[in-house]
Amino acid sequence: MENADLQVLSQLTDWVTSGQKSWLCTVVKTWGSSPRPVGSLLCCNQNGEMTGSLSGGCVEDDLLEKLRSGKLAADKPTLHIYGATDEDVEKFNLPCGGQLHIVIEPFRDRRHIDGLQHIVKRLRKRQCVLRNVDIANGEFTVEDKDRYQKLEFVGEFTDTDVPGQKFLVQTYGPRFQLFLIGASQVSMYLAEFAQKMDYHVVVCDPREEVVEQWPVDDVQLINDMPDDAVKQHADAFTAVIALTHDPRIDDMGLMEALKTDAFFVGAMGSTRTSAKRRERLLLLDLSEDEIARLHAPVGLPIGSKTPAEIGISILAQLTALRAEKQDEIIEADFRRLAAAS
């Protein structure tokens, strides 16, 4: 299974390579209650095939009909709004007040194949790449990036078509990082699930023989003590989770993680084990406020017992917290970047 962006962009690349007229649609702005977030992608072709989603089914059929009939984006990118009128809201069953602002790009020939193939190659390696699209003519450039950046639409959302005045700047690739302390069986399931949810996964374990047996592809492996690795890798877009059951390993990583901007710090273990861990952390020069950030036992209480179930419970907790703290996470990263410059 591929993550959503890779599914859409690899399918688009295949269609363009085979000479099929195709379109790439991107949600660049939402207003009110919208079913899909900014950055959501959909591609479709002249034969009526689609991959991805913009609204969970509300507008896709209408959009496809307009594209195939030539009413939208026949020769150059088009800016289109769903939900701008009461008629739209009623016709497409959009939430009250909800709007979707969409950039639609036609791909009529093979001149963009190299750029698309480079993007897909980066995504398959779980690396980030930025695409900068000139809305007036559909030309775009690509640039490799170390980390994900928030989508930007530069310019007014109007129908003017002067080159260099409106741009879609979007980074594809892992948005968040999952730093796992310990190459355990739970880590294996968690890593596989997290990759499908667009995390960059880092697994750190000082035990060389354990790291050598790690079976999951496309994971960054670190054979080192977790405290040093956490200091190097954790930022506001990182979730750090300790999974070894060995306090000599887990506690050192948690000690450093609780001092960082990591949006989530968790540890696996029973309620009793978690209470003892907090007592130990108090002896490691951590404040009560810092220790209060620790999610332990980690994961939502769904009755999970198996490693796969535990992995699901942890990702469910991360998903809920990310949605709640999205703006805080972005603001913390902006502060970090400003301080670094």
C-alpha cells in the first residue's frame, strides 16, 4: 500500500507517460467545514478514471464531467471554487458554509514527465520534494527538500493569467516524523502503519544485533544511544515513542525528548510501569511540567493486546492529537526556524 500522495502522483505519471490527457487537482484553500484538508490531491484522465479524493465524493463526479467536456482547465491551469453559492452547497451536499478552492492543472503532453518521475522517485524513498507551479501557463519546477513545508498559494484567487503573478508551491513527502526508541515487534508494526500515514520513520536502538535483524524497508535506522539521537533529530513535527521495555534505553531517550519541541512523547507499558518511570524521570533533572508531557501508557485504550493492535492504538492517539495541535506544531516550527536564522 502506498500513501495517498504517492498513489495520485504515480498514477498521473503513468497516464502522462502513456500519452493520456490527464489533470491534477489540488485543494489549496478551504473555508468553513470541509471534508478534506488543504493539499489533498486527485488525478483523473479523459477516460473517466480517478485516483485520490478532494471531498470524499461530494464534488468529484461534477468536476470530472466539467474536465472531460472542456469546461475547466482545457489548456492551462484553472482556479475553481466549490461552495461559493447556496446552489453549490445544496447540489453537492457540502457542509454549511464549506468551500473548496481547487487548482486544476491539465497535462496534455509529455514535457513534464521528467519532473513527475523525479517527484515519484523521491516519494518512493520517503523523501520530500517541492513543486512550484506557475498558474498562468502550467510550467513548474521541482526542488529537493529536507523537510516538509506548508502549502502556499501565492497571489490572488482570480482569473488573471499573467505569468509570474500566481504560484502554487507544494511540498510532497512525509509531513511528520515518528522516532521510535527500540527495534521491537511493536515498532515493526507501528513503522509499517505509520509509513502509510505519511510519517518519516526513524528507529533507534543501541543493540547492534537487534538493528541488523530489522525487517521493514524505507526506515531510517540509527544504532546509537537514543538520548544523543533524539537531540539530533527531534523537532516540532516529531513524535518520540519508547518501546523497548528496558529503562536503561527508554529513560535516556525520554529524558531528552521531554526537553524538545516534539509534539508527542510517549512510552509503552502498564499503568504501574508508567508510574515507576515517572518516578525515575524525576531523578533525572526533569521538571514536573516536562514529565507531565509524557503519554504513558501510550495509545488509546481500545483493549489492544497484540503488537499490531498496540500500533493501531498509538497511531489513533497521534492522529487525534495532531488534529488538535496542528496550529501549535506549525507555530513551534516557525519559532525554531526563526531562532536558527
